[in-house]
Amino acid sequence: MDAKIWIVIWSVVLIGMIPGAMVYTHYLAYSNENNIQTLADKLLANSSLDRQTIYVIVNESPTPQLSKAVLEVEGNLSQYGLVSSPYSQYVSFLTQVTGNSTLARNYVLSHGLQGSPPFVRELVSSDNSSFLITLTLNYSNNFVYKNGSTPSEILTPIVQSEIRPLGPEAYVTGTGAIAYETQELTQKYAFVFPSLFLVLAIAIGVALRSIKAGLLGFVFVGLTLYMSYFSVYLTGLILGGVDYVVNYTLTAVILGITTDYFIFLIYRYKRDKKSINGSRKAILISGLTVGFSLATFSLVKGFLSWGIVLLLSVILSALLMITLLPAVISIFGGKLVKTSEYGTKESIFSKASRVSLVYLVLILLVAVPAIYFFFHVPTTYNFNTGLPSSLNSVKGLTILERDYGFPIIVLVNKTQANASLASFLQKYSNVVGPYVGTSNVSQFTVNNGYVYYLIYVKGSPYSTETLNVVKTLENHHLIVGGLTSDILALQRENVTVYSLLELLVVSAVGLVLGLSFRTWKYPLISLSGVLISVTEATAILYLIARFLLHIELIYLVPVIIFVILTSLGSDYSVFIISSVEEEREKGGDYVSRGMGRTGSIVTTLGIILAISLGTLAFIPIAFLQELGISFVVSIVIDTFVIRTFYYPLMIRILYNVRNKT
């Protein structure tokens, strides 16, 4: 098709995307989609325990002087839901006893919690150093608005404003508060990606030795990023919301692969005297491989939007690069870069391709334990790990875990509820429920025939100790609910889901590469090389996270880097394989010649991709930091070890190519 026609077509398409791209942020959702419905969740549906709750932790002793401020704050918050504090509970109790609400309120205003019964003290820490105000909303825990945000998240800044009379030691926390402040934090670091544009433009200019090429690369990176935001809009329109984290991963991926495609195409044009048909085919194969393998993210619970957004974005970017960029090159190519014939001087990459098999043995010796560790690496389901301690919600969460703990919910039939069961549960921690103290069964009835107990375990609901308590209770054939129980259910489900996901990613990459090059050998080389770099990067990341950053490795990080880097690794595989196959037709030591032709550009692309994806490490959220670090480490290993030594050695072995020195 004529170059001018492609320019017109893309101009119309890009203009048509403007309305959607301008409002894509409206479809970003800031709530955790990783919900799983257990039996306990179903039994608790629509009960008082199945409600979104905002916690206000006041890190002060509940003195009489605070009575007036707390009761006034509760009055202001009551319009949003059911509010409770030790002060309001005491007022309610005294009102029932005296029959006079005014007298009860005045007593609490003057005497505070003096003479209060034990149930009032449940909202006061055991050492009297803090007390709790809860705001229970009339929304279930699983309720989200169309854009993915939750009522507790939206109400967080309002509650923060209302509690100011309580002083600087009052903190708003809970799932919604943490989601809100995480969103605010990520927006503060949004400048990371715009600044990356300048770095990439300079990198392109240096790699191609052309200022004009650098500027044109800047334009094309911007266009593909623009189309990616339209993909977010389109996906949000279909699903109702898109997980906000994909916005950062998407930006890093698109910046990386677009720069790769641009430099590869211009480099081949410069080197091969305007012949770029082979390059277009390589980019198309790469785009299909990357796009469809990333689409497998949709199989992970809570990440449906990731797969769709990444697929649309990568396919659109690849199509733009193989149609519009060649059209621009055909018109302005001579003004962008000067073509130069591929020289005969042997490069260091040609020499590296002829190293002895000892290098392969060394690579495999390091790889074997790394692969084993990858499938047994300790991880956490706590996305809050590593959040800055300066956040108010994090400060409040720390006090909440220290002074109160999180409840484990135990559900039993009414016939099973007895003093013996209550005594058994009290072995694990403080218990609230029937036959505990003066409590009766009717107070704790849910879903007709079931009653509940609350076991308040101190510390994090993600800790090994809390997980073991839940496992023990489940082993006693009790129905267990709450956050820790949901985590265990998610762990069990992910064993199957992640295995299927990894299998599908490998199958997608292997199938596309195998059909494209009509052999099983290249897919084997590519996938085994990526496996080595990803597993070694995971081991190094674990050491960095635990001993330098002092945080735990989040469970999604290993699987995400496996999917993304297995997908992106096909970029370099296709580039190298295409060059080797072109040289193969000429006979002789085609491996050395092919590696010599692509070595420098693949290394350059690897460095640029590492910089692009590595920018995630600058955002102070553990999940994104760990992704950024793992991307950098894996791509460096992949670029300087796997592509330089492992690839040519494996090609020589599988194709029986003589190593000529």
C-alpha cells in the first residue's frame, strides 16, 4: 500500500481515539479485585459482619477530656453509617439503665469511661493507650462502584477531615483508607514516566547516531502510549473498570517494546540499504507473541483487565510500527539516518558466539538451583508490605494490629454452640461470642441457623502464626471466615491457576515462534533462556527485598515477571533468529555472522528495556518496586548472558553447527 495512504489511515484512526484517550483515567479502579467467595463469605452475606468498615485509631488514653470531641465527631460521621466508640457505647448502656439519654450523655462528658462495663472496653486497648472508633457502612465488603472504587475509599478523605478535632494522634485506616492513600502516593510519582520520554529519545538518538531519529522515536513512543490509554478506555468501557496498577506496568511495557521496535526497524533500514521487509515480519511475529502471551493475565483472579489492556495495546503498537513507521521512512528515511553496508569486521558478539561449552555448563549449574527456588520461593499476600510508614493509614494499621488484632470468624450451627466450644476457641486468643462471659446465642446469630465467634488474633492477618491458627480451626471441621481465611482459599486456588497460566504463556510463545520459523528448536532455546533469566532474577530479588529493603516478596511478582518477560523475551528471540536464519542461507558459520549482525542492537535494546521497566522501582510501593527491580535484573542477565552466550551455544548444539575459530 502507498505510504501516503497509510499516513492518512493512521491520522484518521488516531484522531478518532482522542475522546477515549482523554478520559481513560475515569476507568482506573483502585480497589483490590482479588476476592474469593468461601462458604463463610456466603453465610455472612448481608450480615452485620459483611460490611465495609473504616477504622479511626486514636493513639491516646480515653480520658474524660476527650469525651466531648469524640461524641461530636461521631455525630458528624453518623450520616455516613453506623458509628461506634467506647464513649457512645457507654452512653447507650447508661441510657438503657437510667432511661434518660441526657443524663447518660452528661455523665460520660464529665466522667468519661469511669465505671463502664467490660463490653465497652473492647474498643479500648488492654494497656489503655489507645481506643477505637468504627464507622460501619451499609455496603457489603465486595461492593464496588462502576469505576472500581469502594465507598470506604471514597469516604476516607471526608473522615480524615471530620476527625481533626481529635488531634494528630488520630488515624484513619482500613482497606479503603489504604487504597485511597496508595492512589494518592502513586499519583505523586507520575512524573517518572514523562521524564523517561526524554531518556528514551536520547537513547534512540545515541543508538542510531541521529538526532532526527531520536526525535522521531519520541513521537512514535508517544503515539503508542496514547493508543495504550485508549485501550484502557475501551477495556474500562467493556468491564466497567481497569485495575490501576496495570497503568504503570502498561506504560513501562509499551515504552520498552515501542523503543525496541523503532530502533530495530531503523537499524535494519540503515544497515541493509533500505530493505526492511524482514524487519516488519519480525516485529509482527514479536507483537503477536507478546500480545497473546500477555493476554493470559486475564486468567488470574482480579487481573482480567490486565490481559485485555495489554493485548490491545501491544497489537496496536506493533501494527503502527510495521505500517506507519515504514511509510514515514519511505518518505523521509534518507533525512533520518544514513544507510551503511554491513561490514566484514568481526564484532565481539561474533567472538562470544564461539566460546567453549564450558560456558554453557556454568550457566546451567547456576540455573538449576534458581529454577528450583523459583517454584518454592516464600511470598506474602500482603500488598501493604513496604508501604511508607509515613502514611496515616499505615500508622493506624500498625496500632490496630498491635493493640487489637484482626478477627478470625468461626461459624457453627446453633446446636454446636456451647461452653465447651467457646473454651476451645479461647485457647487461641481473645474470643467474643456465645457462652463467653454473659453472652447468649441470639446476639450472634447470622443466616438463621448459624452463630458466629470472633477470635481476635494480635498481629498481621497475613502472618504465619495467624495462617496456622486458621488452618488448625479448619482441620477441626469448623467454618472459618475473615481475611486470613480468604487468603488461604486464594493460595489453594492459585496453585492451579498459576500453573495453568504459566503453561499457557509458554504454549502461546512456543506456538507462535514454532509456526513462524517452522521448527521446535528455536522456541525451546528462547523459552529455556527466559526461564533461566527469570528464575535467577527472582532469587536475586528475594535477597534484595528481604535483606536490603526489609520487605517480603509479594506473591504476584514472580508470576507477573514470568509472564511479562517470557512475552517480551520473544522480541530479542525473533530479532536474533531472523538474522541467524538470513545468514543460514549463505552457509558456513552462520551463527557467528548472525550474532555479529544483531549483537550490538539487541544489547542496546536490552539496556533500554531495562531502563524502561526499571522505572517502576522508583515508585515507593513494594509491589511496583519489586517488579521494577526484577525486570532490571532479569533483563541484564538475559542481555549479557543468555543472548550473548547461551543462545549461540544452544543453536550450535541443536543444529550441529561447527564452532569455527
